[in-house]
Amino acid sequence: MRIAQIAPLYEAVPPSLYGGSERVVAYLTDALVGLGHDVTLFASGESRTRATLVAGRGQALRLDPDPKKSDLASHLNMMHRLRLREADFEVLHFHTDMIHFPFFEHVADRSVTTIHGRLDMKDLPCTYLNWPEYGLVSISGAQRRALPGASWLRTVQHGIPADLCRLTRRPEGYLAFLGRISPEKGPERAIEIARRAGMRLRIAAKVDAGDRDYFTSVVRPLLEDPLIEFIGEIGDAEKSAFLGGAAALLFPIEWPEPFGLVMIEAMACGTPVIAWNRASVPEVVDDGVTGVIVETVEEAVAAITTVLSLDRAVIRGVFEHRFTAEVMAERYVELYRRLLGRGETLHIPGAEFVT
């Protein structure tokens, strides 16, 4: 099958450090190539891929130091390049929110749009409902709740390469927080859990410019505790050791997380997850098997004893069954075939979830 994958231009594919959407696009693209498909990736020029790369921009927007860069112009230029080549592909798979909607209405019936972000934002419902011909893919059932009337095709959960992280049977005994320093991610809550439990907490996280004041005023003073170690951003090469060495990953979110890639990265290491009962969490974490779902800091502290008794090999097994990049790619291929009339007919909106 000839497939175009169209990525956002904010990060390289995959990102060198923090980044979710572009990372998933990288894993999906390479897995599709591994399944024997002819894949072309539209992304920033420094992207690394097994597919044929078409540079939508020479450098990822985040890495470009020029203050006069335009993310809108960059994405429009990439859409123009794709428009010139659209006949080369059987399926166009967009990961660019809705910017492509006005330009590809004539081929919407052979396109797929995966929504990677939150949907409870002003103006989004009107935008997605204005273009019902585009079939959408959610990354969790919870993500759909803010937009129940959109043209949903399926839910396809994220996956990562099976060999990205290795099973670690004997962790070092610290707690881990991996992601981004922002109020909705709950780093100060993670610190409180570690303090109450009397355990070390290692924080590997990005600090965006918009969260710098929050980091300085709220989080940085808490780092003076000798139990807390702030590492900063890490990339894929460091994740296996960081997550594998942890007794548990803390995921104390306070926002409608559409998926939460770090949870399955931890599971790939055999590391259990202690996560707040928010949004996608119950769809990703098998309570009592791959981690514990909690509502309060007190419950999280108590859950540490529980997760220490969980079988890390079983956690890895759940990851291999549900959350590898190959599993994700196979689900998308099934969707592509149905879209092209090579399988069961799609009904838009309201098709069944695939989880």
C-alpha cells in the first residue's frame, strides 16, 4: 500500500528529546515500512526514518533559533508539496490537527486524521464539525468525550518499538517522573508522594518557556530536598535505564490526558505505573496488573507497597500484547484497508473503538 504520513513540523521525527506526536509518527512510519508498505513521510528535514522522507521544512520549528520563523507558513508550504503529489498515494494519514482540512476535501474519503491533543478547547468543536467528511482517529476513548459528534472512525492506541526499552527485573528502588514540568502534569504532587513515602524521586522533564515561571516559583524550591533529583530532558537512549531502574513511574496528572505515552514506555521496562484516575488512564493501566490507579496522594503513597509486589515480566507481557509499534501499525493498516473498500465497510461517525 502506498501511504503518506504527514507529521507536524514542531519537532523532528522522532524528536531528539521531549515530544509526543512526532515520536508516535516516527514509530508508526517505521513499523508500516517493516510490514512491507511503501511509505513517504512528510516532516522536518532532519527527521530519521525508514520511509522516503520529504522535507516539509529544513529544520524543526523548535530547533530553529530564528525568532522570525512562522509555523503557519511552514505547514502551509508542506501542504502545498503534498498537494502536488497526492495522486502518488492511496492513503493520506494526517497528524496535523486540522490545518489540512480546506486543502484536501476532494480526497478526504481516502484520508485519515489522527488527533493527538486535547479537544476540550474553544473553537475546536465547530472546526471539526464543519468538515465531517474527514474521518478521525482518537488515541483513547476518553479523548472523544469533548467532541462526541465528530466523524470518528476508530480509537487506535499508541505503540512504541518492542526493542526501545528492555525489561528490568531488579529496579534500583527510586520513583520516577518523566515528561514536562507544568501544573497539569503534577510534578509537585509527585514530589509530595516521594517525601511522604521517604523514597528518592528522579525527575526527567522538559521545562517549556511558558512554564518557566511555574518551575522557578513552585517546583525549583522543592528540589532542595535531598530525596529529589532533577535531571532535565532525556531522549530515547536514556529512557530504558531511567524507567527500568524505577520501582514505579508516577503519573499524577490533573488534565484530560489523551493518552500518556510515558505509561507504556514504563510498562515496556516492566515498571509499574501509579497514575491518577483521569481521562485515558483507565484505558492504559490495568489496575492491579500493570500499576495502580489512585485518586489522592494518600492512595498513591499506599500504592507503592502494592506495585512493588507486581510481576515486572507480566507488565512487559501486557506491553508486548497491547502497545508495540507493530500492533499499532497493524490496526492502522486494517483501518486503511477498510477505508479503501478492501475490508469491512466503515460507518462514519461512531465506529467501534479499537483498544
